[in-house]
Amino acid sequence: MALRDVDVLIVGAGPVGLMAASQLARAGVSVRLVDAAAAPATTSRALGVHARSMEIYDQIGVLGEVAGQGTRVNAFIRHQPDGASRLNFDFGTLATQFPYMFNVDQVVIERVLRGHAAAAGVAVEWNTRLDSFQRDADGVTAELRCDGEAATGAESVRAQYLWGCDGGHSTVRKALDLPLEGESAHTWLISDAIVHTDLDRDGVHWLFPRGSTMMLFPFPEPEKWRLLDTSGIGDPSDADQIAAQLSGKLTEALGREITVERPSWASKFTIQQRAVPAMHVGRCFVSGDAAHVHSPASGQGLNTGIQDAFNLAWKLAMVLHGDADAALLDTYDAERVPIGQALLASTGKVMDTTMVNTPEETQKSDLNFMRQLIRSMSALAIEYDDSPLTVSGDEPGAGPRAGQRLTQVSAADAQSPGWTNLRSMLRAPSWHLLTVAGDTSDSSVDATSLPGWLTVVPISRTRSEDASPSVWDPDGSVHTNLGATIGDWFLLRPDGYLSARGTGTTRLRTALEHLTSLHTHKDER
């Protein structure tokens, strides 16, 4: 069997693997993406997209393809015998242009990302499973097997890196002996069906029939809902029985007749609350459900996996292009393992606090928890302040700090000329140095001898035809949101997080020197 060389072999063509493949390919990395399934999934799975993931879809340029195929969710609505209480989504000080949850079928997300990957030159190799692999200091040798009509049998692939995005039963994770630490929790029933009801379709509903808790999530399609029943009772293969069971429970909980039609899909599953202690071993990585599995109650699984992939892809690309030392890849563990651990804690609390019928006197504390849950689900509060890539200093009080997202901006401000231009510019998968200029778009710092992986972008209120790229900010929205004054600069990672900010060339040199252990200087301007 001849060895076929590739930069990165990705196992698993769900949303996480597709995000990984498309981002790597856009950065000029050679990729193979394999999946043991015969074809793309057609049944429903994850549904909710949270604010930080919406920001990512915007940054990579696919939001327009997603936005028309989902529905906006603005509130949690809790139904008790004495009536319903509505808690509108409020992220508090966590500014975003997407202050809501967006329900769109995972099938749609995968279709969009599959097209995005194909446009970058990566086609999914279906019916192709990873049998085994061997690691060494220089790479990974993987044994693949292609089945199905176009079967080619066994194949050896030599890759510089192996990336497991292959779900909760991950072959990659098991071969690496990475334990999924945690516990099994409850068994739940989940189904998708038409429900004849007058419930508001811009909210997620909590209901409490005897013996269980139910949640209803609206689909974009009229009258279609996802129904979750924590009792775990019922036979998913018996659609009539499931329809009758759910109709009865909703009728009881709401005090009026509710009819659930035969579900188009139903499944029973045991919730796992588990995460790995490390997300990479040598030249092998795991992301998404391969690294952390948990309750679907807060809808964070797909979102966290997408964010895992977005975090690692640019780092792998830099290392493969020789623009960074392999030590950069250690920051994937440093930044993402704590996120997976925190996710277990938050989803566990969801089950303990909101997935049970609580007495009237605890409703106030439940509402406080639900407010915290809204902020947590959004992932807007995730910061990398302890990361080796973050250089903190004497930063002003206004605007984003080092380790935070740059795009802390409202929906209205995000549509301003300056932010529209900047958001478009940041779609390029590279580091950016934003410099705040005066009446011209000339850079406010000395741009000589800066590393080649850094793109300098002057921000000015005065348009210039000479500076490219540059951001024209005529109404000052970018200046205001960033808390920026002339002479300031912002060192921005490819994933939209600030590595450092400051004023003047000396401070910038100090920040860049801090990163020298992670970045090579073979290609300087």
C-alpha cells in the first residue's frame, strides 16, 4: 500500500470536522476529511446556535447562508400551575450583534459548512473509516478502510497531524487512551413533531407534567417543535405511542388540550457528563464530542465543538507554514480544556436546577440561575486571560481587554461603516495589528521589521485611497467601541480574540517579544 502524504487528516465530517477542514484549507493547508458514514446525516440532532457561534459564522463568511434557514429565540418561558413567566434573553454587559439564540437544524449547518469546505478544495470521503494509527516524532501513519460501492479497501495515509472530530465514541480518543472522565446521568426521550398549540414560537418552553420535566424548542418550520421529556419513558420506534404520550403530558402541564402529531424523528438516550483531561497528545488532537459529552439541555455541545475547531485550526496552519513553533499547539489545551470542564459544571447544574419541578418559594432563585444560564450559553464571557498568548498590561477601562473578544459591539454599531469594513477585513484567517491613526490612515506605529504573519490595518476617520488594507471609521463607532485614541494598537488573533493592546511602538515590541517562544522570525518584513 502506497503512503499518501497530507498535512492534516481529519476524522469525522460533522460540523466540527467540517469547520476544521474548511478553516485549514482556507489557510492553504492540505487536508483529508474522512467519515465512516455512507452519506451526510438527514435526521435532526443539535438545534440551538448561540451568540459566540453566530459571531464565528459571521467572521468566516457563512452567516448569510445560515440566517435564512433558522428562527430567532428570544426568551425562556417557564410554565407553572399559576401561569407562565417569560425571561427575555439579556446578556447584560456582554455586547454582541446577536443578542439571542438561533434555532437551525444541524443538518443545515453541516450542509453550509460542507459547501464552504468544498469551495476551499476539501471533499468529504464517505464510507471511509479510521482503523488504526501509529504516532512518531514526525507525524502519524493512519490505516484507513473505504467500504461501500466505490470501495478501495485498505489505505495507509501519512499525515503531519491527526485531528479526531469523530464524536462521543471517538476512535482517535480511545486510541490515545484519553479517558472521558465523569458519569452517566439520566435517560431522556427526544422527538421532533408538529404540535398544535398557541405557545409563543420565539421562546424555549419549560413545562412540568407529573413525573417529568419537558422542554419545547421551536423549529423554523410552522408548528414544528423539538420535544424533550426527562422521564425517558416511551418506545421511539412506536410513533403513535410517543405522540399520545406527549399529547397527554402537554395537555396536563398547560391545562388545555394539546395535540402532538406522529413524530418525524424520536430517540431515547442516556446523558453522559464527561470530558477528557487533555485534548491533544503529540501530533494528535480531539475536538467536540470526542473531547466532551454532556446534557443537551442548554444546547452547548455543537457550539463548543465549533469553537474548539475555530481555536485550533489557525494554530495548526501557522505551525505547518513555519510561522510558529509547535509550542503554539500547547495553547489549545491551555485554552479549551477548562472550557470543556466548565461546560460539564454548567450543564450539570441545568439538570439539577431547571429540569425538575421546583416549589413556588424557589422560583426567584431559579430565575436568577436562568439569567446566569443565558449568559453562560452565549459563550460571550469566555476569556483567555491566562493563556500564554495573552499579554496583559496597563489597559484603559473602555473597550475589550487582552484575552477578550474584539467584537464587543451591538447589532446597531456592527452595521456602521467602520465596523462593516473591519468585520469584512477580519475574515482573512491571519493575525491583525489594528493601529489607530490620526487624520490620515498612516499606521500609528513603526511597521518595519514586523513578522510576516502579521497584517497591519490602520483605523482612521479619514478615507485614504493609498492605504490598503485600512478601516475608514467616519462616525467613530470603531474608535468608541474599542476605547481607542490616536497611537493605540490592538494585536488580534485569527479567531477574533485580543492578544494584547497598548500605545506606541515600544509597548508593541514588548508584546511581540513575549510571543517569541511561540512564533518564529524566519519571515520578517
